[in-house]
Amino acid sequence: MKLQKPKGTQDILPKDSVKWQYLEKVSRETFQNYRYEEIRTPLFEHYEVISRSVGDTTDIVTKEMYDFYDKGNRHITLRPEGTAPVVRSYVENKLFAPEVQKPVKLYYMGSMFRYERPQAGRLREFHQIGVEAFGSKNPATDVETIAMAYQLFETLGISDVTLHLNSLGNPESRKNYRQALIDYLTPLRDKLSKDSQRRLEENPLRVLDSKEKDDKQVVEGAPSILDYLDEESQQHFDTVCQLLKALNIPFVIDTNMVRGLDYYNHTIFEFITTIDKTELTICAGGRYDGLVEYFNGPETPGFGFALGVERLLMILEKQGVNLPVTNVLDVYVVVLGDVVNEAALTLVQSLRKQGFSVERDYLDRKLKAQFKSADTFNAKIVITLGESELASNKVVVKNNQTRQEKEVALNELEENFASIYKELTQGK
Ligand code: ATP
Ligand code: MG
């Protein structure tokens, strides 16, 4: 019996989920400033939504899909990425309608599933935070979306990320380049890995993306796609470079970068960091002007990116960035004996309803153990409740750091704890 989690998955426990929450919060706040709104799509889709749009010959579709036939014999796949589902939804919900403000800017956060060989920063269920902007051809859209990711990294305190930039041009430019690449690679076929020999036949640009050492050597001398851009493509690329410079965002042009998905054209980019001498992409994206039409929507340019949450957290950890996630508790109630169990319950509920975070003892523990818990939880205030306090209707409310204390009537706590809390935590 297998009673452990499946290979390549993770439990996110409270000590980590606070970091996830922080990351999600900063992302939401950043995206909101660019007028992005959240979209939530299903965790699974019809196989066809992913297969042709992401590309029938890509690793994602040929090797990594979690697909199955459901009880109604429909071919279903867990989503391996976010863009195709969002485009599907954009068209299905007619967000292209004239009354919807353009560009339509959407973001998502959630699980993605790929059947990969698990290793550091590579999981079978992983999480992406991604954005998609529909309806703007303006290179300023490319650049401000890249800038938004850059700003997010800055806010989080990540250093040493390099922006890698390339252009795939429009379909016409890419066709010309494709032929030039075939002409270059065909005589060198024997030096390529088995996978890349297949790629050369099916999708030669994919060879540039290979992680095999031998392939990397071969492609070093490959022609550059930038030499095959037509005027329109060249102009778009030049403007993107110029606008990045205007915003002082450093970048390197990386002509061998092609991305693992087929739907891109013009601008593509990756933010790469180095961990233990290996390069790791934390965020990747680009322009996909044909994708909405592919889903039978009207001609609509698109631009987006996805960042890998696990990789981002890994880098924060490696770089020793401390996220501001320390938990504090407003009040800990020390409960002395079972006789005050009900009074303690009434008290904590009253304080919580007044908006304070409150914990108490439930286990009839010794005084010392309860005070220790108060420290562990970083409680700001400790209230001690026993039989005599109940009888006299008076409790001691104490600041757990300064030890400053005050005797208060129980019913006063239940009526207006806020002023007592303020007095004790901010001094008078
Ligand atoms: P790679 O070349 O590393 O396989 P990819 O091109 O397949 O990446 P994308 O599909 O562009 O990746 O996904 C965007 C981001 O999502 C990646 O840059 C990475 O941060 C993250 N990511 C992709 N696959 C995984 C995975 N299996 N586990 C964890 N994070 C992932
Ligand atoms: Mg991959």
C-alpha cells in the first residue's frame, strides 16, 4: 500500500505556507497596480486545449502530460501550464467583446502538472503565478509586463537575476530562419542526441532549446534568428530593447533561447538565476499573437509570463532573504483549572469577535507550560483566568514583553478590549 505522497509532489506545511501567502500577497498587490485582475480556470482541460496550442512536438505534450480518459470516455489532461487554458477561457467567455476594456489583463496562481523526473526545482505538481495581457501589439506592453516581473523580484529582495531576451519574429521570419537552421544542422546530424535528431525533423527550433551537452556544442555555431527578422519583426524587437533601456532594466540578448512552447512569436524572455553553479529559470514568457485565433477567437495579440513559485522560494532561501512572515499573537489566555473552562471559552470568543487573534490553553496544563506557550506564540498580551479571578470578576492583563500590567473587570474586557490593548502595547 502506498500511503505516502506521490513522487514529485509536496506538502506545504505552515512554516512554509506563510511564505507562500506572502509571495502571493506581494504578487497580487504588484499586479493590481498594473490593473491586472484574477482569473481562475479548471485544473483539468480537454486534451486538445493543450496539445496543439502548446505544440504536438514539445516535451510538455509528448512526454509530460497527465492525461487520462474519464468515465465518459473524454480525453482529459491536468493542466501543464496556464496560458492555453486562459486563452480558451478568454474566447469561450467572449472577453474579446468591444464592451470589455482592452487590453484585458489577467493573472492566475495555481497548480500545474507535468510528468517530469523530479529534482531540485522540478516537480510533478508545481505552482505558477502567471499573467496574460490580450489586445495590445504595442511593444510597451511587452516591456511593462517584463518590468512587472522585475519589480516583483525587486520587492521580494531577489538579486542576481538576469533577463534573457530574444525574438522569434513573425511567422514569415521564423519560416526563413527554420530553413537556415535545417541547412546548418543537417550536415551535423550525427553529432546530435537522439532526441535532437528527432527534433530536427519535427521542429528544428527545439534543438536550440536542448539541455544535452553535445547538442549545446553543435548549436553554438548555429545561425542567429535575429539575422532573419523581417522589417516588422526587427522594428518590434528594436523598440522592445529601446524601451527596456528607457526603464533601466538590464538584459542580455540570447539568440539560442526559443522557449519550450510553440505558441510564441516576436518577444520571448526568461529571468535566469544561478544556484550552485546551475542556471535556473524562475520566470518565462513572451508574445503569442496567434493563439486567440487558434481558439477561434478574433485576431488578438497576447503577451504573458509564468513564474515558478517553488523555484522562486528556493532562490529566496539560497540567497538568505528573510521574508517578513513572523507570526504574532495578540492575546494568550492562561486557563487555571477546568472550573473556568466555560468562562475561558466565553472570553476568547469575545476577544476574537472584537478582532484580536487569541489562543488559550485547552489541556489543563501547569502554569509554567502555559506561559511558555505564550512566549512561543509571540503573544503580546497574557491574561490569566482562574477560579479567584472569576469570583472577583477581576483579571490581570499583562504585556508579555514589558511586563506592564493592569487589573481589569472581566466584563470590561468583553465590552472594550481595544482600549486596554492599546494602553498596554503602545504605552501612555
Ligand atoms: P524548463 O526549461 O526548466 O523545463 P519550461 O520551459 O518547461 O522550463 P515553462 O513552461 O516556461 O518552463 O514554465 C514557466 C516556469 O515554471 C519555469 O520558468 C519554471 O520556473 C516553472 N516550472 C516549469 N516546470 C516546472 C517543474 N516541473 N517544476 C517546478 N517548476 C517548474
Ligand atoms: Mg520543461
